[in-house]
Amino acid sequence: MAQAPAPSSSPAVSPPARPRPLAKVAVAAAGLAITVAVLAMLAGLGSRWGLWHFRTGFSLLRWAAYGAIATVLLSAVAVVLTRPGQPRRGFPLALGALIVSLLMVVIPWNWQRQARNVPRIHDITTDTDNPPAFVAILPLRADAPNSAVYEGPEIAAQQKAGYPDIRPVVLDLPPERAFQRALDAARAMGWEIVAAEPAEGRIEATDQTFWFGFKDDVVIRLTPAGGRTILDVRSVSRVGGSDVGTNAKRIREYISRAQA
């Protein structure tokens, strides 16, 4: 009598697991974060490229910040819903969106914080009693909203309160060598040199901010003092009531280079 075949001992094959679906909220958060970041960058670059007025750029930046706040909230929800172990995937997208949107909130907030903590002025000089005067740059500022004429004791008092370290510098060099040192330092700053007059001890230059492309003008004065030279610097914005500390920062960096 024939025997029945023995049952197979091999395990049953399970159907392949279905991939976890991508969470729509993570995709939405990532898309919104990219949109906000692009809008924030274009807010400044569009002003630099002449596509719109810088005040329009400020408005776009403000709306980008509002959008970033909404993106932070949406991204946080997406991070929770897609965290490891959850049925839907997209955690890297959600986390990336959260990081980008937080940056887009922090950068404008930090800018506003700096604006509140510095004097609301745009004309900074090492010599507030007798500021270096512009000569060659004056025609370039003909249409600038901000005057190149120093406004006097009120501005000087605000500068001394906000930037007490901005003072004349004595270079331990004779005038000829000091002038070359000052000119080399100006070129190293990446400024556009407008005038360099060794006989007058005067250098004039223009600098441009990266993001919004604001143009600020600089005049450097070198005064003989025995065998040494007194270095004075003045940096003035063409537009804007407050420079958010930009001119003082520029002068500090320049002086550091000139003294090196």
C-alpha cells in the first residue's frame, strides 16, 4: 500500500511588506520651507539687482518671516507624525523643513534685535569733532537720501554712547608708509577705490553689502604726527535711517587690517 507524502517542513512565504506611505504633511512642510527661504533670499537680492525698491524687499522679508513661523508649526507636526516607528515616512523632510524655517525666523529676529541695541544712526567716524570730509565721492551721492554733511553733536553723542571704541588710531609709521598701508588695507576689504591722494592724505572708497546691495561710502584721512601718522576713518550709508551697526563693524575691521 502506497504511503502519503510527508508534509513539507519549509515555512510559508509571507507576502512582501507594503512600503510606508509618504506623509503629505511632511511634503507640504518641505515645500513651504523652500518657498520661504527663496522668498527671503530674493527679498534682498531683488533689491540689489534693481528689481524693486529696498523697502519692497523689507516687506517681502517680513512676509517670509511670517511664512517661516507657520512653517515651523507645520514642520513640528510633521516631525511628530513621521518620527521613527510611525506608520508614515517623511521624517528627514519634516526635520529639514523645521531647521530651515527656524533659520528663516531667527535671522530677521536677530536683525531686529541688533537694530534695537545700536544707535539709530548711519554716519560713523573716528573723529566726531572734525570728521573726514568726502570730496571725490560727493557726485556719486548726489541722489542719495542721506547727506554727506556730518550732522553734529547729536549724532556724535549717540555714537559715543553706542560705539565708544571707535576712535582715531595712531600708526607707528611715517605718512608715506602709512598711506600705502591704509590703501592696501582698503583694497583688502574689497572696496571700490574712488580716490587715493597721497599729498592730501585722503582715500575715498565705496562698499556694498552682499544681501540688499546697500552702498556705503568711506573716507580715510591720514594726518602726520611727528614720525607717526594719525588714521581717521568715516563710513556713511547712502540710504536708511539706521545702519544696524554695519558702518561701525566696517570701521573696526578696516582698522584691524591697517594695524596688522
